[in-house]
Amino acid sequence: MAVSVVHTMLTFLPLRTRMTFRYGIATVHELQHLLLRATVRVNGQEVEGVSADHLAPRWFVKDPNLSIEQEAELLLNAVHHACTLAEQTTPAPTPFDLWWQVYHEQHKWAQAEGIPALVASFSVSLIERAVIHAFCRATSQPFATALRHNTLGIELGRIHPVLQGREPREYLPARPLTQLTMRHTVGLSDPLTEVEIPERLNDGLPQSLEACIQTYGLTHFKVKLSGDAQSDHARLRALAQVLTRYCPSPRFTLDANEMYPDIDTFRAFWEQVQADSDLQAFLQGLLFVEQPLHRDEALSERTRQQLSRWHAHPPMIIDESDAELHSLPTALECGYDGCSVKSCKGVFKGVANACLAEHLRRAGQQVRISGEDLTTVPPVSLLQDLALMANLGIEHLERNGYHYFRGLSMLPPELQERLLNAHPDLFTRHPQGFVAVRVVDGRLSARSVADASFGTDMEV
């Protein structure tokens, strides 16, 4: 087997959200969506693979001194560098070997240039996903088969030495999930009730949280926190009223997006809300807390000590701090309970982390692996991310692109039609004519994306 990247090409789709999405220090109205096409040679056959993602502001780089344009330029420069590396890398025996070379060369470059590791991982992940897509197409097998038969060449022990000699199929479910429960994102500026809507869109889709619950049959939620204890406490009280009105027993996660300065400050907030008798029943539905601290503090020695003293802390996972291959073991040693999987952080790393978590669970340690979103949208990023989550057996995952964008209306009508025809279980036609994600009882179908090469077999 010989796998190499012959050529790469980037195209851009400027997007506007239908409503403001506010998380952490970011307020998003518009952004660039990047599509990468890679011509990949697999045993002499040239096949195109694709990948895509937003150049998301204030997440990969959380530096308020940089403008949104400067952040996007930094991300794009890293992607260009990763593409050049991939094109210059000698043929590798497997997709994993090719990724391994590009990943380490890109991180060496990023460290020398003072570029955050999360940016380096993001840029390599675009190459990685396109190569996986092309390889699966060239070998006529879905990602599920390539993963379980390990024709991708994944060596878990290279990422986590404790898994030396083990295969992904030993830890993953026998077959991918066909249904995935959505955790609906509740952004910091999202109206909770109809009366709170500042300006009605009349675009055929729900705006308020209560309308979303009624429209989509939602049962799981991801709630953004601001880092201000009083505001977050009040927000939770308001949320509890709305969620318990429409859901018998809502399940939810809390995401602080790095907004609390240290564990002791977050602990004070948590003990404050726990002492609120009106929230006690609601808090029983908490699944975990995601990344309460800034990445510079999250894995520090001070945090390790503070967590060791807080024996009754809620389950906590890292997200933005999950920037490198060793981040999950480091977080577990620090006192966290797990990490998130996002395809924008790396597919092979996500697979290895899921396998490590299962390995540790079998040894009696409780480890959580979650599925989180970065507003993945069609025609590529949503489908590939769902394929990854379904194959890892992640039963509920944050989704938000269906809410902050007006379905697939940003895409040409012809492409919408082809997506609907290729994935009728995942998409549906809205009464106003555009194609939208099909949500039934708060769940998405992953059947067609799991059967495809990697998310989809379509030409995009």
C-alpha cells in the first residue's frame, strides 16, 4: 500500500448566521467556511477526498488582542502550511502513517512560530479527513469497515503507549450507531421564551428555546456559561423553568468556554447553585461540565491541587485544552473525567482517545468521552463528524448548525437536492422549499453517513 497527497485546493463559502451565536468571548454573525479538496494517490489510483470546517473565531485562538480577521489569517496560514507539508511528504504505507508524519512536522513548525497547538491540530485534521475520505473511496469501503478492519493502519500505541498492540475494533462498538441524540446548544444570547425574542426572523424555523423544544422534540441540551457567577446562576434558574416545563427530565451539559479563572472560583459558583433549592431537582440532569478554565490554567499544577481538594466536584471534561495527543492522559492525571471528540481536533486522535477511555473503563476507571460541535454544517463537515461519532458509539452529542443557520439555504439549490437524495434519512425539505436537517424526537439519523465512504459518497 502507498498513500500520498498529490494536490490540494481550498475554496471558501462566506456564511451569515440566522441569529447571533454568543459563546465565551465570541459573538458570531458571519464567518468563513473552508472546503479542502485533496487529490490522493492510493496504490497508483488518484482519488479526490474532501473535508471542511469553519474558520471559527475566538475558539482555536482565544486572544482578545487579535482581530477576527487576524485570527482567520492565522488559521488559514496554518492550513496552507499543512497542505504544503502533505504534498511534500513521501508516500506512506497507510493513511495513519501519512497523518503521523504531517502531524508531527506541522506541530514542530507551529511551536517554532509560536502558533497554538490547537491551530496546528486543526490544520492537520483537514488533511487527515480528506485523506481518509479519498482512501475509503479508492478502496470501496465505508469508514466503519476501514476502522474495524484497520485498513487505515491505526497504531493506537503510538498515541497512547498503554494501548500498544491493540486494535480499534477491540474497543469500539461492533457496528456504528444509526441514531444519535442531539444536545441542543443554548447560546449566551439565545432567547429562552417567545416573549424574549428581540426581533422575529419569520424564516420558517424556531428561534426561542421553548419553540425549539416543541419543534424538534429535544431532550438534551448544552448550556453556555459566561464566567460571571451571578449571571450564570440567574441563567440557570431561567433555563430550569423552561426546560422542566417541556421536558419530563431534561439532560444537559454546562460549557464555560474557558471563562472561569480557576477551580476555586468555579467551585464557589457551583456550590452557590447547588445551595439553591429551586435548582436541586434540575441539577440532577447534569451530565458534565466542559472546560470551565482557560487553557493556560486548565492543566496547571494549581488546578491539579484544587481539584484534588474538591472531592465532590461535578464530572468535568476538557475541550479547548485537548490540543495535543497526550492531552487526555494529562487531564485525567489532573483530576478531570475525560475530553471531547471533535473532528476538527483530529479523527485518529479521537479514535485513540475513545479506545483509551474504554480501556480504562474496563479497568474500573470512569472516563467520559463526549461529542461536541463547532457549528458543523453541510455539505461535508456535519456528515463526516456524524460518521465519526456514530462509529465511536457516542450516543448524544452537541449539535448547533441546524439552529444558527437556515438549514442548507446557504448552498446552491442543486447541491441541496443532491444531499437530500443521497441522505434522505438526515435531511428533509422544509415547507418553504429549502433543505434542512431532519430532527425527529431530538435525534438525528446516522445510517446513511455511516454507510458512506466517510460521511458521504457525493461529489461536492
